[in-house]
Amino acid sequence: MSEHNDSAVSAASSGQNTSPPRWQIRHTDDPRVVLEQEHEDYTDHVVPLTARQPRGKVLGSWWSIASAMAFLYYGALAANLAGTQQALIGLAAVVVVYSVLCAFATNVSIRRGVNSMLLTREMFGVRGAALTPLICGLGGLYYAVFESSVMAAALQAYFQVFDIRVWYAIVIIGMLPLMLGGMQTWLNKLNTWSLPIYIGGVTGAVVAAGVRFGWSGDWFTTTPEIAAHTTVPGWLTTFVLFMGNWLLIADTPEFARFGRPQDRRFHANITFGWAFYLLAFAFNGLAGILIVELAAPGLTVAESAVTTGIVASLGLIGLIVVLVSQVRINSANFYVASMCLERVVNHFSTRNLSRRAWVVLLSIVTFLLMLTNVFSYIATALAWQGIVTVSWVGIFVVHLLVVSGEPEIRASRLPMVARGFAVWVVSAAIGLVALELGSGAVAQLAPLISLAVSVILYLTQARTLRLRAAHTDSDEHPDVRNSVGDLWGTRTSCSSCGLAYTTYEMDTAAHHTDQPLCLECQVHPLPATSNVGPGDLADGVDDVPAPK
């Protein structure tokens, strides 16, 4: 197929030309788009059905997150704060709530093939929604710094050579080639083969800890002294602790959008649902409790205590398990961070780096942050981010349940900043004030306070927002989608960039129905091209009238 078959639609006819405006519809993928998006992973576009991945690939990529040492640490910390029995009850509640919320986000994202920023455009506005990938990208960066530091500390502790800064450099340089893979290349392969190593290694560490250090029965019945001086139930303390990880709900669409519609139930239950959270939180949480209590009793509960316990239990094999787990989680950290930060910059500027270039840049930033005392401030940064995220989740769920189950994603039909953005800012601010200035139970329950405020405030706007969502179409701005019967099986050429994308994402600027624009060009349109020639309608490209 010649390249000029994929050229942009003709410019609008002049006032003297009475022929109707026309544009091009393709019935196959634009090869230039396929080549470009192989590594860009449709950062700013809808994922077409032809780019959706088999269920095993999506599962392999997302389940890399299950091996975060942070989840083992959270389990041990919960037991330290609330007692083991209360912590286990709280973990059960965590698994249920996460499973329901992430299954919900999964279904919506697979149906639309869109990321979290596009899903929230109607809620926060075109510019306001850019804060969504910003918090996701910064979260990925924070965790990359944290997990990379843990890996370096484990290597130094085992080999007893070199300054820690040398190990920081070794970790970043060694991992960089592994971080460049995308969902459509080999990210899933990296994580699929390493999953059994991680599960087997953590299980082996628990068994070895019990055999080598003794199976004390105190770990299950002991109630920490701190639990006796708080009015917040232990299980609720555990639940609120894990709310700091609600960023996973916002991250879910980044992976779920590649799921095939026929696999939606599988992904909602297994890949992103209860099966995943049984492994990520229940298995890891219990393992973290046992490893710390058996292999490293008396140590301050920190992520380093978990890695110390694994290495102490299994020696070299334990070190390998730690390295495998960190490679797995950092592949996801760098993928999400690079994807989201590229999206943020692309939203506000016409100049940007490729996703792979972002990975290299983030590797440098990660190394520089590792040179600081990361463990002294990362917990505070993640606590703040957790409050911002739970406010996001409250608005996200209310909107999709009460306002519109099919949120508008096209920029020309939405305000730059919507009412939901104000609700987000207010509810997050209240939660942060409660966290930093509140005392006792108020500070402990700050994430729940923020969530409740976001839900209540957004519900007060629901009726107005429903009416607005129902009237995005008008005589002055007719819907391009109405002119094409198959929105997912066709590609429409963008009159700005000249590339053909899924018709579902296409729209025109108001009063310019002869110029279809892709999602990216709806925000940053280029000068309209006019490259259609006599031979441009061959090879499955149709010339069709524009809507009137």
C-alpha cells in the first residue's frame, strides 16, 4: 500500500466550490501508526481492537506489580500497628474493596480502550485531567526510587563491598535495558517467566525462616502496645494503611486498555481482580508478617527488614529472589512513569520525548534521587499522594455510576477545567489538612475523610453534570461518529497529522466538519494538510461525505 493512501483529508472546499466536503475512511490499520505505536503504546490515543493483546500478555505485564517488596512491608507494618489478627481481618477487607474497584475500572477501560487520563476528561476537563497521569507518573517514579534503593541495599549487605552509591549505579545501569520494553513487545515475557521464581522464593523464605529461627506462636496472638492507645479498630487501621496504594486503581486502565473485549470477565476477576489481590496483598502481607517476625524479630519494621529476613533465611537464593522481585516491579514502575509523564508533557507542549527516551531520563532522575536519604521522605510523599489518589477514585466511581457510564473523551466537546477538578482539589486539601494538622484518629483516618468529601461534593453536582453530558452534540458541532457505521473496524485520516486512527476517537472542531482530528491533534492541531491526489482512494480507502 502506497504511503499517500494514508494522507490527510482534503482541506475544506472554498466558498465557490459547491461539492460537499469529504474525508478518508480506511478499513485496515495505518502502517505508519502501527510502527510508531509499537513502542509508544498508544499513549495519547484509543487502543484499536487490532492492537489488543491476548489475556496472558496483559496478565503477565500487570502481575509484575504483585512482587513489590512494599506489599510485604505493609503486611508486617500492619501487624506491628494493629496486631496480627486485626491485620489479617483488615487485609481481607482490603482484598474485597480493591477487587471490586479495579474490576469496575477494568471493564470501563477495556470497553473504551482508553487510559486513565482520557477516562477522566469529562470529570476534570481537558487540562484538569492531565493531573491524573502526573500523579500516576510521580507514583511510579517514587516506587522506582524506593525499590531500586532496596535492591542496592540488599546487594551491598550480601557482598559487603563498595559504597552504596556504587550499588545504586550498578542497579540503574543493569536494569535500564529491561525497562525499555512495552506492553506490545516483551514486558509481559519478562514478568511471566519470573513470577514462579518470586512466588516460590517468598514461600521458601517463610519456610526457611521457620525452620532456621523457630516457629514461635507469639506472632499470631501478640497485640502491640500502640493498638491499646488508639480508638481506631485495628482492622480499619490496616485498611487505611493500604489506601495509600489506591494509585493501583488509577494505574489499572494503563494496562487494562490492551485487553480484548471477549476477555473482559477474565481480566476483571483474574488479571485485575480478586486473584491478583489475593497474591499481591493477602499472600505478600502474610509472608511479610512471618518473615519479619521469624527471621528478623526485634528489627524496626521497614522494607529493609523484609529483604534482610529473606536474605537471612535463604542466603544467595534469597538475594536472587529479592533481585527478581525488584526487576519485576521496576519494569512496571518505569513503564507507568514513562508513559504517564510523556502524556503530561505532550498535553501541554508540541515538543516531547519518545517513551523510551523518557525511560532513560527517568533512570537518571531515579539515580539522583537515590543519592538522597530516600527513606526519610518517601513515606511522607506517598502518604500525600495516597490522599490525592483516593479523592480521584471517589470522583471517578461516582461519575461512572451516577453521571455517565460512557464518558466523553474528545477535547473539543469538553471544557478545559471541569467542576470535578474543583471537587478534587477541595477534597484532597481537606484530607491533607487532616493528615498534617489533625491529631489521633483524625490524622489516622485522613484518607477516608478525603474520600467521603470527594463523594459527597461530587454527588451534589451529579444532576447538572448529567444534563451537560447528555448534550455534547449540537447542530453547530455534529458528531463525526454518526457518519460511520463501524467505529471500531474503521480508521479515519486526521486532517492535521495525516495519520489514520480508530474512528471512535475522531472529532472535528466546531464549525469545521470537513476536518476530522485525532485525539492528539484535538489538543495540539497542526496545519491541515492537503495531500489527497487522484490515486489516493485505492487499497481499501474510501472517500465519504462529511456529516452535515
